[in-house]
Amino acid sequence: MYNIIPKLCNEIKLPRMLKVKQLFDTDKIEADRINEAVLAELSRPRIAARIKPGMKVAITCGSRGISNIALIIKSIAGFVKSRGAHPFIIPAMGSHGGATAEGQRALIEGYGVTEDFVGCPIVSSMETVVIGKSEEGHGVRLDRNAAEADAIIVSGRIKPHTDFRGTYESGLMKMMTIGLGKREGADMCHEKGFGHMHSMMPLFARCILKNAPIALGLGILENAYYETYKIVALEPEEFETREPLLLEEARSHLPLIQFDSADVLVVDRIGKDISGDGMDPNITGANHCTPYVSGGLKAQRTVILDLTDATHGAAFGVGIAHTTTRRLFNKIDFEATYINAITATVLDFARIPCILDTDREAVQLAVRTCNGIDKQQPRIIRIPDSVHTSEIWISEGMKQEAEKNPRLEILAPPEAWPFDKDGNLW
């Protein structure tokens, strides 16, 4: 081996970086008030009346890392039991978790949603049944255990989707269609591609609302710090009219990076617990999974350094990057990653970028291959992930721009990258 790549990388001197705080709205529901907030919504007479004594009630729990999710699910289960009914939890996440019952159960347990904590059984299965036909003749599938329950409580976070725009994006309509549809239902809904998801998803959801025992929904909204700031209970008849309003409210709270562009974006970690795309392109921009969305940061090169532990090797989204690390590559569970890509019909996000031995080299190669930039003062932004953007790092040459932005606060003087002796960040 000639060992040329490290030499080419080391010709790039990385600039010093400044730690910057992004200022977002801070309204939230404190963790010790989550139970109170959930019960306040579910105890409204028209909502509470939908859960009757003796009912078997399925409660959905998705694959995302939603703030306070274990507390929210526990509170829903507690409410159901207070009505004399019998709750159980269903992992509702399409093909995530490697499209296996065991993998899906492990995902939610990783978020603290365990039987011991929430106080009711978890019933995880990939078996689905056809519950009806859509207006266009599709056989619409639903998790068998949910379909056979007396009532279903659809709980989930409402937010902008990463891959398409529509009246309904991520939320209760998607949780029914994709989440409860499991791999087979998700496959069918994705079949025409993301260019049709804005129409396919509500088409399937309306069939589910008509033919499945949907009792109510619980929508969760988060602020820009990904903290719970609103919990809303909806009757099934309200899903179609109220969810779009909640979606626009959620869109106004995205933790956007307060710069229009950069030469290089460095992302410390990605994962399915963070975003369906590993990182949310509504925030990171640049390389969208599909042509049906836009927005976010514009960057010539994107560097992804690692996977979260909670993603269990599912590296869907690594294809966004131009460079990555051998550390990340060695963690990839290719079957879990490819199953997700196949279900979404988006193979680009499972592609492997240039693999470098160290974090330093991954960043250096990204800078080196940028076109038409000042290589002495490259514009670099580093974020932990697309959820945690309240504190980010920017290169020294972006300091004046930051000083002019009232939504940014410089926290410390410029400093060198904190690489260890092996060239990795700590």
C-alpha cells in the first residue's frame, strides 16, 4: 500500500472552530407534568367515552426517539386501565427493526418502553390482515393484533416529513398507514415512490379510519430542542382536519441551522432513532433523499462520523455523506439497512461514501474536494446530530456572520479541533 490518502488529507489544515448557541423558543412540558398533560387530554368527556370497560386496547409506539415517549406511553396505558380496559403496546414502525417482531420490540424497549415500566404487555408481530380496500382498490393492511383489538389509540409525533410534502406528513395518518401496516403495508404505500406519498398515505389512512377500530389519537409536538411542548387528543373524525394544522405548527418549531450555506457540514452521528433518513434533511438540507422536498442548509460536502447505539446498525441515510469513517462502516447491519431502503424504494441512502480511517481525515478529504472555496478559511459547520442543534460548532471564518445574527450567541473563543492521538474526536 502506498498510503497516499492520509498524505493528501494532511495537506489540508483545518480551521479553528467556535462553539455557538442557537436561540429557539423554550416552551415545553416538564417531564414531571407529562402524565398530567396526557390525562388532561384523554379525560375530556368525548375522548374518554371511547374507551369502555373490558375493551382490549392497542396503543401504538413508533421507532423514533421521541422525547418522554416512555412516560407518554405509560400515561396512556394508565388512562386505559383507569377506564376498566386492558391496554397492550404495538410497535408501529413499518419495516424498521430489521422487519422482525424481535427487532421492533427491541427498538421501543431501547427507549424505555418496557412491560415493567409501562405496566402492560408489548405485543410485537409482523403479521398483517387486509381490513378493506382503498378508493382506488388497494388491499389495505393492518397489524393483525391491532385489527383484532376492540380499540386502537394511535399515538405519534406530528412533524414535517423528510422525503415528501403534503397535507399530511409524519403524524397520526402516517402511523396508521406505514406504522401499523408493517412491512407489507409500508411496501404497498411506497410502491409508487415518494412523489405519490402525499396522496397514497391519506388514501390508505381513510380506509383504516373507516374499517379499523380507531378509537382516538394522541398527537405529540416538540419544540426546537426536541422537548415535548404540546400533547393533543383527537377523535378519529378530527384526524383529517386537525392534523394539517398541527403539522404547520410543528414546522414552525424546527431546529433550523441559522446559516444559509457552508462548504462542509460535519455530523457526529446519524440513526433511525433520530430521523427516518438518519438525519433530518429539513435541518441538514444539501442531499435530500428525494426530489420532493427542499430546504435546510446548503453544503458542498457532508461528513458523517458515526451511528447512534439506538439505531442497532441500521445505517439508512449514510448515502447522504460524501465521506465517513471506518468506525461507522464496521457498525453497519447491512440487512437492516437494506430492508429499510427496499421498503422505502430509495437505494441511494444505503450507498457507502468514501471511507476514511479517522475523523480528521474524513473532514479533511471533504474540505479538499470542495470546489471554488477558500481552502485557507473553509466554512465548516459541525453538529452532534439533526436533533441536537442548540449548540453547534462553526469555523473561525464564520464568526462575523454569527455576530450579526440575533438568534446566535458565541459561547467561547476559537479553538482547535479536539482530536485525540489517533485523529478521532472525543
